[in-house]
Amino acid sequence: MLQAIRDGLQKHKWVTHVVIGALILVFAAWGAYGIVDLSVGTGNYAAKANGEKITIKQANDQWQRQQMMWQQRFGGELPAELKARMQDELLEALVSDALLQKHARKMGYRIGDDQVHDQIRQVPQFQIEGKYSPDAARFALQSAGMSEQEFEVSLRRDLERRQIEEALRVSNFLTPTELKRLQALQSEQREVRFVSLSPEKLAEKAVVDDAAVQAYYTKNQSRFMTPESVHLAYAELRQDQLASQVTVSDDEIKADYEKNKTSYVQSEKRQARHILIETGKDDAAAKKQAQDLADQAKSGKDFAELAKKFSADKGSAEKGGDLGWTEKGYFDPAFEAALFSMKTGEISDPVKSKFGYHIIKLEGIEAGHTRSLDEVRAEIESQLRRQKAGERFGDVEESLQQKLEQPGASLDALVKEFNLQTGDVPDYERGKGGGALSASQELDEVVFSSAVLDEKRIGGPVALGEDRVVIVKALEHRKPEPKPLASVREEIVKSIRDEFGRTEAAKLAESARSKLVAGASFDDVAKELGVTVEPARYVGRDDPSIPASVRTAAFDAGKPAPGKSAYRVVKLETGGTAVLGVSSVRMDPNSTPQLQMAQQRELMGREGQGDAAAYMEELRRSADVSKNPKAFE
């Protein structure tokens, strides 16, 4: 039915990325870490948690999904340090998942098939126009690299975990007194007035002479140092470079073809049209309409015109019901069984599927066949080159490492021996990198090591990705040194002015607070400061109309006495200072029973989430956990 989806995924790669990205979010929300792999042998694990094994396949499959999403955000390869941290976080998530899953099973939590299927039907990525579509689900899962069985197993395990998490949340309780007190705090409003003093305007009054600039420069000289850098010569080994040097014989191509011949089998394809009649609430009426349309088509009526007029599948109806060429595995089982039992030109009687009743017309058959060696020769050769290059890459890297450990290793000699590509980075800065060499912790450690800078040895090899390593030679080392005063004078002047503005704002605010406490009016104080002040008004704890720091200070202040105001000086996030007055406290007059019930649910939810998190932390703390450091190699 959903040929348009399949065509869209094949013709428009961006659609595939959208589907995968959306499913990654589904997996993140559901956990989706518990995919089982019964084929993995003993010892092949990424981590163990109280005897529960997390297989290397599980960890790497999940990492591939997350890596794809993060690489899209970073616009390329992840930095090595970040990559390692994220992989460890993933293993921790898998460990926590396994522990909670085992505990849930031990406590007797189980999920029935109906609950699983109901959740599957609610996944937005599995729906078309708000309705669950098996074909859309299949396409989405295939694009994300998961089978339907894997997804169902994962979801079932996650729902079991949810049961124990929900039990923890609902078991939490607050006494009526506690709840009443928390609701009162949540609904509280405070009447406030405040003025803000901008350090930028006050900074303009600062007088900055040469002596002040010199004093600031001397006191803060560490802020005005040139970056440490190295002029580097480097050489790199790339896997794609090795691939161009690898030779693949005709015999190897033939042997690989024979070994993997089944993968070159193209299944039989069929081109069909269909008309869909949805069942709605009256199945019998839908079946009768479908049979009537089938009879019309068989009697000679134009099938395409009938599809355009009557089919509920809008995507194909516009094309006269055309579903294009397809092979087995894409459509509803009942639809597919009928389609692949028909003869060319035949029109079926109504076929019932989960979507409704289909009338199918088979337009053509393309017999299955095996692609010949000549058809796939270039594909096999390229694959074998990459495979050989990958194997050789590790060997060459190891040999390069051994050569570097020998005394007197020369960059030029290594370049010649290993046919490396060379480059030059005039300024490689610590923590920043330079030229074609982006900074990483490992590369920084090598470049700025004593062995490279003082002993003049060749540093490396350092991996800059899974298919690239570099070796480096320091040509010149530039240590940090003070920048000339003239080059940083403007920066210093600005810093002095900014500091003056902040200090002056704080002084004026304290003076204004003292005057308010002594009985001066807010309007008179604001006029003296040359700023405007709004009338007093009530604000809630989450009111976004005033600065967060002012709002926090207002609710931290003690409750003012009747007819009095409480005054505070508040530092603002922007660097300025505010003078705050709190004159009254009241309960939100717009609070309703419905709002109070929502607040109660939110408060109970917060308490429950805290309990669930603490419960999980205790499970992890008391667990026997081991992680394989080579899980992602």
C-alpha cells in the first residue's frame, strides 16, 4: 500500500536521515537498550552487571545509532575525548538498563502482547495520517537498522522496567500537611518593585590614565600572554591511501563472488495497482463496495480511473493506484500473499488486510535472477580493496610504532619507507590545533611533550580517527610570553571601565537600599539614580517577566511586616545590580481546584522521580559491574 514511502526513502536520502533521527529519539525515550542477541558466544561482552551480559553487538549497534545523530550535530567526526566519554556513558546506560531489567523480572513484573502492540501502534513514526501503518513501521525500522522482532523485544523489556519505575513513583506519598505547605509555596505571589543599574552607563564615567593601564597590565599579565605554539612538520597514514596501493587479483574477485553469491540474488519483483476501501465501522458495507468495484474492473472499467475516484490510499490513488515495482517483504502479509499468487493482467477479488479491503491488479512480473560476476566485479573489487587496506592499516601502524621506538628515527626516512603523506602546520596552538590538525588531548600531549620539544624525537603515531594516524616533528617551539602593552591597551581600558561600572553600580545600589530602609520612597530613589521604575506588582515563582535573580531574591526574602517592605541588593546575570523591594505576600487569586490538582500531581511526580533515581543509584552502587575497555574497538 505504501509504495510512496519506499520510493521516498530510496530516492530522497534526507527522508532516511529524518526517520532514523526520529527513531533515535524514540529509542532514547524508551531506553531501547535491551535488544537480545542469542548468537553471541561466551566472553563476547561489552559489560557485565550482576551476571547479566551486555554483548558487544548490543553496545556497538546502539553506539552506531547515537554516533550518527551526534556526527550530524558536530558536522563530522567526533573529537576523540568526547567520543570516549560518550561511549562510557552509553555503557553505563546499558548497565543501568540491565540491572533494572533483571530486578523487574525478579520482582515479577510482566507485559502482555496486547500492551506491547498497543504501544507500537502509538509510535508517531509508525503512523500515516495519524493511523498505525505496518509498512511505515517496517520502513522506519529498516532505515534505523533494526528488525521488527528486535524492536518488539526491546519495547517489551522497557515496559517491564517502566512498571517498576512507576511503582516507585506511585508508592511515594506526602502527608496532607506537607502537601498543603508545598502547594501554598507553589501558589505564593509577592508584590515587588525594583530598579536596575547598568554598569555600561556608569563605566563611561571612569577616568583611565596611563598609570592605571600599566598597573592593570602588570597585575594581570597572565591574561595577556601569547598562546604556546609549535611549528610542526607531520606525516600521515590514511586507510584510503593504502586502498589505492592494494592489488586485487581476478581469482580473489571470483572467489569472493562464489562465496557471497547469495547476496547478489535479486528477488522476483511485481508491479501492481490497487484500490483500498477502508472498513470504518461497517465492515460489511466496505466489503460490498470493494466487491462492486472489483466486478466493475473485471468487466472492463478503467482500473486507474476507479482508483483515482474511490481508493482511500491517497498516495497511490493520484497515480491510478500504481504501487510501482516491489518484492516480497514490504506489504501486509495478506496483501502480499494475494499479489504473488496472481497472473499478469489478473484482477483480484477483495483482499482483507489491516487497512481495509484491497482490489489488486497485477501489471507485470520481473523474474528473480542472480547478478552476474561482470555486473558486480567493480563492487567486489572496491570492497576487497577496503578490506585489505583495513587489515594492512593496522599492520603498518604497528610497524610505524616500532620504528619510532628505535633511536634516531627520521621523519623523512619514515615518510619514504611507509609512503606517508606530508604536511606543515606553521602554528599549532595548545588546545586549539592548527591547519589540517585539529586539537585533541592525545595530540596535544604528544606535540608538547618533552620528547618532541626537548629531545627532538618524532612524536606519535596519534590516531585522528579510525582510518588516519599522524606522526609529528617540532621545527620551532614558541613559549608563551607577554604581549606588548600597546597591543592590548584597548582591551585593558575596557576591562578597567567595566570593573569600575560594576563596582559603582554595587555602591549606588547599597546606598539606595539604605535610603529606602530609612524611609525614602522608591520613586524618589529611582529619580535620584536617573532610572525609571515600574509600579509595584505581584509576581509568581515562575514569572518570566522579571530577571531570574530578582525573582529568586524576592522569594528568598523574609515575609515583610504589615505596612513595611523588605529591601535587597541583587547581582544580575548581565553583570549589573538591582535594588529590590518586597512589600506584600499573597496566594494566587486565580488559583482554581483544577490548577491545584495539577500542582499536586507535579509535586508528587517530582518526589517520585527523586525516589526512582535514588533507587536506581543504589542498584548501580551495590552491583558487581565490569566493563570491557575494548568494547568499541
